[in-house]
Amino acid sequence: MNTAEPFAELPVAPKPPLRRFHQARWDEPIIFELSTPGRRGIAVPEPGAPRVELPASVRRAEPPKLPELAQPHVVRHYLRLSQENLGADLNIDVGQGTCTMKYSPKVNDRFAAAVAELHPLQHEDTVQGVLEIYWRLERMLAEISGMSRVSLQPGSGSAAIYANVAMIRAYHAARGEGHRDQVITTMFSHPSNAACAKTAGFEVITLMPDADGLPDIEALRAAVGPRTAALMITNPEDTGIFNPRIREFVDLVHEAGGLACYDQANANGILGITRARDAGFDLCHFNLHKTFSTPHACGGPAAGACGVSAGLAPFLPGPVVAFDGSTYRLETPERSIGKVRPFLGVTPNIVRAYAWIMSLGADGLRQVAETAALNNNYLMRRILDIPGASAPWGGRRIEQVRYSWQELSEETGVHSEEIGVRAADFGVHYWTSHHPYLVPEPFTLEPTESYSKEDLDEYAAILAHVADEARRDPELVRGAPYNQSVHKIDPSPLDDPKAWAPTWRAYVRKHLS
Amino acid sequence: MTGGVSVGLVVNPVAGLGGAAGLKGSDGAEAQRAALARGATPRAGERAARAVRALLSRRPGTRLVTAPGPMGGHSARAAGAPHDLVRPSPLAESGPSGPTTARDTRRAVLAMAGVDLLLFAGGDGTARDVLDAVRELRERGERVPPVLGIPAGVKVYSGCFAVSPAAAGFLAAAYLSGTSGLSGTSGGGPGRAALIEAEVVDLDEDRYRQGLVSPVLYGGLPVPAAPAALSGRKAGSSATAPGTVEGIAREVVSRMRPGVRHVLGPGATTRAVGRALGLATTLLGVDVVERDGAEGRLVAADVSEAELSGLVEGREAVLVLSVIGGQGFVLGRGNQQVSPRVLRAVLGTVPGRLLVLATQQKLAALGGRPLLADSGDEDLDRMLAGHVQVITGYHESTIYRISAASEELYG
């Protein structure tokens, strides 16, 4: 029997509707394990460059414990790892709802490379160009949010949320209202809001959704009081439902003496349509990697931005860039909460975000939001055509939808997580939901403006196929994945401080010594 | 391999009839006739067949023992399951085409006492009939089979039901394969997974139709323990339930002022409060504790309503109650010691003297339904209605809707 696959036949056969995908599995060691003493990559110095003798004060007594490899081994290692990924440049990355995976235009990497050799301790006079980019991006984000000033220092979205919480705390303390120790958030706001507030010492009150899937405004009424420091809320929430009464929420909190803080990490559905300050918010933040196209880079180096009203500007993290009409200077706001990361910010991503906004202009930003909402509602229509899928609370959504496989799961015993894992056998994936699951058997899709109609059709066809498999052969789906780099993993070490090891040094200490 | 395993199936064919007809239940021949007259279609048989199909998909060839016709035989045949009919037929009395009664259900259960697992399709009323039969078996000193409810009734509040027909089938298959249960503990005999005692509760439908609420806890049935919720997880999430319960307990202790009597209701969450105080409080009873410096003091354990009333009358006290999972009852289920007079004595006009405890998971499982107060005094319930702060962890809470059970469920 001829078992050869028909790829070599001529003429080339049309592709089947679903990809015959197979992920690479290189079984690649950690780069430290590949180290051989004395191996080097060679960077030849420019001809005529003077020899530099480092002064003894900065010279290491012992060389750093870096892995030692030749150049081809480094290239091979990282290419192999890149093949074991389902990154945004490889797959139709609409399944990471709330994380907002959009395309990062490659041209912007060239601009980022142009600033790569700047040193953060260079004198201001020698970096006027990059300071101008910081200044101009700040002004753009201020215009987009309606806020007075913006800090570009935070190194991530959660760092931006934490900076906002720290400003809220400092603001109340400065007014002699340090007794305000409660932060109110909602179940479908990003949980970093609750986590950052708690880390900063606040008590957290979480509002549950009402019958329409919106945060219960009556519960907010019952929650606000003299201890209220702030409301920290996302809108649209993770359900993709826009809260049309958001102004009332803000007003209720203001009446109680609290501040209102808008998590618009992902402003993809509202760019150029509505602004945080116009709804009365005092603070907001953006994730440059969710809304302004910079790479997520696997959890870092991302970048966040905090926007504040004039009353909170003195509390911004510092330094910020000031401009007197001719020169850009670094200055620290009067009552600054201090630094939330070293130096000014994640400069390569500041440059990328600036380039992205400049390439689109104001009309382009609005078109981003309109396309994202259109894509989302188109995909929703395709997903709801799949028997067993539903979108609780009904209605149109803004930029994402938290769906449910409850019906399919009750019928087949296959869980949402298992369906997502099986989808990875076709080269895509999805994420379920934050915990706890309010929507049963959840999955959250967010197509952004980056994906074409064909992309969305392919994605929906994969989920339809897997849902059909779940009905015909649930064990097949439960046994997935079959074509992936990694099959089943036990996640429990991730919850065990004695076992987890985010660095090689920690790994050596915990597991090799 | 399924050799030797037998599964009983009893269907209450009239279960669920009253729901679609707006009759708030299907107990009694009159309600059933009224429902049929309003065009209701029986659906319990189809739901039972769905459960059987799910069971067969996991354990092909599983043999059923069932009652004839609409009481199980039809469903088994519809699902393509090999089956034997019990003799004598429980339908002998009603006749094969006549309406079935509670007595038929009981007789069918008694005839199937030897099965490895008994599935029954119906609602809370059917669960009560199964419980009656189980009691009869216990009285006779005979073996009681594990049971599992297929939800097919109007009222399905009892804990002995799976969340859906298919879930019942899957859980049954997991149990028979010895893979269900918590930590693989064996409580139901060799090779079998754990059994837990699940509550059977029901309302008196006649009173319910008149707008009067009298939910009654009738007893417990042995059911297979559901596998620990297989929660899909994002890397790094570590909000496991036990830690949360300890966090709730820490929060309660941090709020306790010395000398104030705290009434701990039944439940694992409130028992964790006792544990955080270093006290051996009871799981099912109501206990009274005080904080004395960093220490806790057990004032009285497992008190009666009268004792409790004496302990809180005329002094400052706080009620600490947990939410009864699934249904959302805060008052009126399992904590009847906290009577209207106790409530009036403690709360006075200060709602802050009631602390409600629940994990976020438990609240999420309510699916947006409110918490329920059913103290036995509807005026009091209405006074409590509105929003209540529910402690969900250390320095974590939510503001959640609470309703008078009489208005929410039956109003």
C-alpha cells in the first residue's frame, strides 16, 4: 500500500479545508546546558577602532556565568524554540481574548533598532531625539484618553495598574484621607486590578454581574462609602459588553469621595470613539502591546502607560519628559510616587507605538476600532452557528466575546479546555477565562483589526470541526493534542514556590544542588 | 469490560410536566392532568435516554435493570441499551398505560436494590420517593445501592442530582470504573470511588402554589462523589479553594472584636473560622465563640435554638453564616437554630452584624441568582433583602444581592 502523502503529486492538489498541521518538536535543551567553556561567537571590531582598557573599578574579577556557544548554535537554538511556538506571527491569534494579540508591523522594528544603542544614563543633551518621541507619544496618549499627563515608565500593563493604585493611595494620603482603604472592582474587569490593589494594601470589593451581564450598579451603590478609595474598572469588560451607564458608576464613586480608574489596557474597541476622561475618569492606563501594536514578547518586555487628570499629575511616577519649547528635559513630578521601573521606560516599544500611531493618524485609529468591532461581530456570528456554542447575555459585543461551550459540554462531557487543546492540533489555540468561571465552559475570542475575513472563517471552521469531533468521538478530543510539541503537562509545579524556577539560577538552586 | 456490573434505571415519566405549564411542580395526579391539558409533553423519558447514551459512550455494553414502559424501558430502548425488566412489575397496580404514582417509583427502587448504581430521572419529588424506598431498605436491614439523579423535574434543588442528563451518565460511568471520587478514596466497596451523602430537599407544592414557602430537608442519599472540578487553568493561577477558605477565616478573625459573641453557623467555611481561632468547632452544628486577645474561646458548641437565644439575648453578637452551595441559601437550610428571634436579637437594626461567607467559586456557581433568606419569618427576610457584603477571602469581599426566598422563588 502506498502510504506516501500526496504533497509531491503534480499538478499540486488543492489543500483540504483544514490544515494538516504538525508542530515541531526539537527536544531542545536549555541554553545553559548547551554551554561549552571557551566557545565564542566572534564580532570583529571596526578597522582602526582604538583598544579600550577598562579601569579596574568596573572590571569584573570573574567573568559572568553566561552560556558559551558558537554563533550557529545560538541561531539554531533560538530558531528551534521559535518553531515550538504558536506565536502571533504564526497562527490566527484570535483566541487569546483579553490579551489582544494583534500584528506588530515589522517596519517598526527597524525604528526600534535605531535606538537600541542608546544608553539610559546618557546626558539629556545627547538624547533629545528619543526624548522628543517620549514627549510626543505622551501627548498623543493624552489626546486619545482625554487625560492631562501620561507616564510611559511602567514595564507592563500590571505595572501601570500598580502605578495607578500607588497614585490613588498617595492622592488620598496627601489630602489627609489615608483612611480610604477599599478599592472596588468588578468580576469581569482584569484581575490585575484586584491583585494590584491588594498588593498595595487595599481591601478589595468585587461587584458581580447583574442579569444583563453588566456590573450590578445597585451593588456599587451599597459598596461606596467613606472608606472608598477608588473604583477600578474595565469597559467593555471581558465579556465584550460595553457598560452604557459607566458615567453613573464614576459619579457614584466621586460622590463618595473616591477616584475612578479606567483599565483600558485594551482600548481596541474604543479608539477615537470614546475617551476615559470624557466619562469622568481620573486615571487610566494602556498596554502599548494590546492597543498600540508593540510585541507582547511573552510577558515582557511589554510596556504600559498611565494617564491622569490634572489633579493627579503631581503624583505621576518619574521621571517624565518636560518640554520648554526648545529643549526636552527629564523631571520628577512634585509629589511623585517614585519610580515603578528603572529609567524612563521600555524605549524600543515607545518608539514602535509612536511609529504605529503616526502611520495611522487620528482617522486610522478610529478605523482600527471600527474594524476590530466589525471583525468581532462577524466572528461571533460564525461561532454562534456552531451547535453547542453560546454567548451568554446575547446582544452585540464590542471587541471580544466570552463564549460558552456549556451545551456541548453537557452533551459530550468534553470541557472547553480540552476543545482549546484539540484546536492546537490545527495550528490555533484559545484561552478560556480568568477564575472563577462565571461563564460555564468559557472561551474568549478577540479578533482585533489584524485578521482578514478568511482568517476568521478558518478559525471558526476549526472550532466547528472540533465541536463536531466532540460529539462523534469525545475520547479523541479528550486525548488531544496529537500534533503538538508538548502533549499533556502537569501544571502543579507552577503553584509550588519550592518547585517553580523563573531563572536558571533559581533552577540550579532548587533542582540541581 | 463491564462484566457483572448492573445499573438500575427508574424514570418518573410525569416529572417536569408542571414546569412548562407554569404549575411550579408536577406532584399529584391533579397537577399532572392539568399540565397535560395545557399541552405539556413528557420529557423525563428523553432526558433519561440522554443520560444512558452518555453512560454507554463511556462504558459500552453496560446492562440496565429497569421498569417497563415509560418508567425506564422506553428510555433504555431509545438509547440502545441492553436491559432487563424488573419483576414483579411496579406498574402492576397502575396498569401499563395509566398514570404512574409515587408508589410506583418506590416499588421500582425496592425491586432494584441489588444494582451497583441506581439512576433515577425526575425532580425533588421523585428524589423523596427514592429516599422513602431507601429508608424502607434500611429499616429492613437490606443493602442500599448508591443512587444518582438525572435532572428532569421542575424543582431540582436536591444535591443528589447531576448538573445535566449527560453529566449523570458520565458520572455514572466514572463511578462504575472506579475513577470518580475525591483523591481516589474508596468508600463504596472494592474498586469503587467515594460516596457522599447528598441532601434531598423539597417544597410542599400546594403551599408553594399559594405563595407559602416551606422547604424541608428530608434526608440524605448515598451518591457518587463528583470528581473535583476540572478547572481549566492559566499558568500560574493558584487560587485553590482551600486557601481561599483559610483566607476567609483569617478575614473573619481580623474583624472580630474581643468580647463580642460570634455565632458560627454550620459548614466547612465557618469551621475554618473556628480552626483559625484554635477551636474545635462543629461542622454541622451552630457554635458560639469569642475572641480573647489573640486566642479564641468556645462559649458553647452545637447549641439548640433555645440555648442560642439565651446566649445572644441582650448582648452584642455577630452572626457568621456560610452560603449553602448550589442554592444560595444563607438562612433556613441547615441552620434553623438561627431562628427569627435569634436574628432579631442579634441584628437589631444593624445589618453589619451579619457576616456572610462564600468563595468566589461558590457565588459564580449561582449563575447570577441571588442569595436567599428563608428564616421562617417573611418580614425578617424582607428586611434582610437587598445587598449584603459577602467575604470571599482575606481583605476580599463582594456585594451580592440577597432576597427573601418567598419572593424570589415563588413570588
